Amino acid sequence: MRLPRVAFTLAAAGSLAACSADPSGSPVTHLPPPLAYVRYYNAVGDTLPLDFRPIDAIEFSWPFLATPFRAQGLGGFQGYAIGSRHIRVFPNSTDLATTTSVLADTTVALTAGVYYTFIHVGYARTGAAPKQKLWIVTDTFPAVASGSVAFRVVNAGPDLGAVDVYVTTAATDPLPVTPTFANVTFQSRSPYAQRPTGAFVMRVYAAGDQTTPLIGATTMAAGTAADPFFNAIGGSGQSGTVATAMLYSKATAGSTAAIASGTSANITPKLYYWIDKQPPATAP
């Protein structure tokens, strides 16, 4: 049997939570209601990690806590109760005055079966522009051709301007005459493109200019193939993968978000790959 890569203890806990007994002693299964699906990204590069919280309900209202700059809220897409939902975002801090200040406050109507991506963009510091805000988009994932992967570009970098993105097999390949994704402006998304599985890189330039890259060649991880026990993990080598390449600005120097060294260094612009949809599960 192939299983998702999650802890068996979580599966057992979920099974217990889903069942109870009526007065006659017969088991009762509680099915979840119709749900929307929500995920959260922090692209605000001048402040503390952020807490994304629904404040109108507890059930099916997963919070994304302590999400640092250039990170996805823990857990990715989560099932959310549908209807009008009240969302607030706070700085994550041990100081009460800081952590109770509200950065974003919005109400959004969530529809059953729809996937929503909340991207927190802009700047939090007074006077910095553009001012931070929640950019909310709905996601429709493409059908992926057999033996291929699908991917797109999202520009979450307020100081990057419009960009052209070239996709090549290797970083040393000549640039094509025409970019794969042309003139992707701040707070916009390209359509999905597809290519056969295998290694590839993205190279990001200012729109209309092939001279100096804004972001050097960034390779998408290959992912992990299925084995007798586990399903595949998405990547450039795994058929059926759907991914987003998100463009981030640099962190603001001197802010709590700025990291100058190590693998998490963020004082230059960067591209991150995020999995939108894993490859299809393999039958046991």
C-alpha cells in the first residue's frame, strides 16, 4: 500500500477524531462539511514573521503562525469553512503590544471546492511604498500531459518591476529570443506552461532587457519518485507536478526580516518554487 508521507500517529489521531458513539453504542462517523482550501505566503520583507488568523470561527479555520519572509504558512493548503470569513494578520512577537497590532484585516467569501492563495505583499514600515496588503487569488490547476510538469510565475516583488522569465534546460544555455513568460508585472501571475519532466532552470531579467539578470539561474528540485510505500513528491522530474515560481524582492536592510548569511540569506532578490499540486497518487 502506498501512503502519504505523514506521521502514522496523525492518521491514527484523525481516525479517532472522526468517530464517536451514539447512546446505543453504535459508531457514528462525522464527515467534514463542504470546504474551501486556503494557503498563505509572506512576501513582506521589512518586518517580523507574520500570523495569519481567521477570527470568526475555530473549526476548519487553520491559522498560519510565525510565517517568515519568503515562506509558506505551515501546512500549505488547508480546508476552510466556507462563506464570509474574517481574516486578520498580526506580527509574531512575544511583546503583547506588537503581536496584537493588526497589519491586515479583511473579509473574504470562500466557496466550497475553490483553492485560494493569500500572498502578503508590500512593506509594513511607515512611509514605505507600496503599503503591505493581502493579495488574494483563486487557483485553477491545469490538466498536465503525461510525462510533463506544469509551472507558472508569480511576481510578489514590489521593487522588481516587470520581468521576463526564460526557462532553459541548463544555466549555460543561450537565452531564447522570446521569454517563456513575458512582462510579468508586480502582483500578477503568468499562465501555466508545461514541459517534459527533467531538469530546468529559470532566469529572470528586467522586461525587454537580456543584459543583466535580476535573479540568476534557479533550478527546480527534481522531487522524489514513488516507491512501494510512498507516493511521489512534486518536482521537475515527477510527472503531473503543478508548481509556482514566486519572485521575491530583497529584505529591507536593518529590518528584522533581513538575513545576511547562510542558506536563508535574503538581501538579494530570489525565486522560490512552491508545489501547487502533487503528482497523482499511485494505486497500491
